Amino acid sequence: MKIARNIELPANAAGCGCEGLCWDPKTCSCARLNGSDFPYVHRDGGRLVEAKHVVFECGPNCGCSPECVNRTSQSGLKYRLEVFRTPKKGWAVRSWDFIPAGAPVCEYIGVLTRTEDLDSVSENNYIFDIDCLQTMRGLGGRASRQQDASVSMIQKVDKNDEQRSESVPEFCIDAASIGNVARFINHSCEPNLFIQCVLSAHQDIKLARVVLFAADNIPPLQELTYDYGYALDSVHGPDGKVKVMLCFCGAEGCRKRLF
Ligand SMILES: C[S@@+](CC[C@H](N)C(=O)[O-])C[C@H]1O[C@@H](n2cnc3c(N)ncnc32)[C@H](O)[C@@H]1O
């Protein structure tokens, strides 16, 4: 990830004191942040058990090795991904390999940018808003564990942000000039990937890493997609008028518009 000049990343978190591989959720301080359990199981090189508000992974100051299961999203691409051309959506991505449900597919990479610094005139289809608070609130209705550190994190950030407009995240990832394969993954109203916010080095959710995980078992050559999550009529052009983009995902339950 490239970091814009006017962004200073928070200091690295203290990390756990485990040695070798983290295995005991009672003694690993990173596991405790995840609700006293590891978010991943070892199967297939690491699979996320369920979507979470935020996943706290082990980071630079942890005592464990790079093979630790609690670093699952940090091990790079595991599947052979191909960028291919579609008739109506431009470029798209598929995997030559079977991807099991819960496996990390790729991180959304680009230039970490302040949203207010984006050029508001030229069209840019490769912006990913780091909107983990939204993802976290969305999951809030589902079973959330009391001791999960992300629950108190939402409350704290909600309080701090009371005055700020909720619809504009402070930071985004701009993959227009620099990026990886994630920039070519299209939207679907019935996607096979989901977005998971991950914290590994520091603990500021506004600057979380954005990682795409398999929502289902994905057979080879099926297009990879995630839900871009736009609310209808939420996107405006430079003239202030509502912008509309038609959706060609082809899903049975397609909402017909991305925004
Ligand atoms: C992040 S890019 C994805 C890669 C893009 N298809 C390309 O060729 O570079 C997002 C853009 O892809 C197109 N797109 C993605 N999903 C779509 C969909 N379901 N229906 C129509 N267009 C889509 C839209 O132009 C959107 O602004």
C-alpha cells in the first residue's frame, strides 16, 4: 500500500507475547481482542470462521512467527487469479483454482488517501472508502460477543464522531494509479466475496486494511464479486445531481442499479 504524504500511520500496537505459533486464546492478547478466540481455523492455510466487526490479527510487534494462523490475511495471494474481459462490465476477475468459503482472496491495495483530497471533478471508478464503522454497525444486529474489543471500539468512535457527517469516511484507498487485482473485481447484488476490515499493525479502524474473503465455496472460473454497498441515489456528480449506474451483475435478485 502506498501512503499519501499527509497521512501518518498510527504507532504499531504492542502485540502479543506468544512464541512460535499463537495457539492458546486465553494467553494470546490478540485472540482476546477478537473475543477470546482466534478468528481463523487452520484448514486450507487459514479460513475465517465468520464475518466480524473487525479482525485483530497479529502484527509487527507480536512474538509469533509469520506462519501464525492469526496472520492469515498477510500471506499474499494463494489462488491463481485471472483478469478477463466481460461484455458489459469491462474487466473482471476469476480464479483458476477452487476457493473454499472463508479463505482470504486478496486485499484491496492502492494509495491510502484522505477522502477530502480526492479530485472531485474527474471520474474515478477505483476508490474504496474505508468504511469499517458502517460494516461494523451492519453486523451489530447479529450475535456480537460482549468481550469483543470491536464492540467498545464502535461505541468510542461513534461518540467521537457525533458531530461528523456519517456518510463520508475520512480515508479511502485510491487504486486508480497504483493497485492490485482487487481493483478489477466487479459488484454483484449476490456476491461470492465479502469485505472484512482487518487490523494487524495498529488499531485505528479508520485506517483498517480491507480484505476480501470468500463468502461461499467458489468453483474455478466463476467471476469473483463483492457488494459495493452503495445506497440508491447516494452518489452525486460534480453538478450536484444524483448519478445513476446500471447494474449488469446478472443475479436473480439484481437491484438493477449499483447506485
Ligand atoms: C472497481 S471497477 C471494477 C473493474 C472494472 N470493470 C474495470 O474494467 O476496470 C468498478 C467499475 O466497474 C464497473 N462495474 C462493476 N460492477 C458492475 C456491475 N455489476 N454492473 C455494471 N458495471 C459494473 C463500473 O463501471 C464500476 O464503476
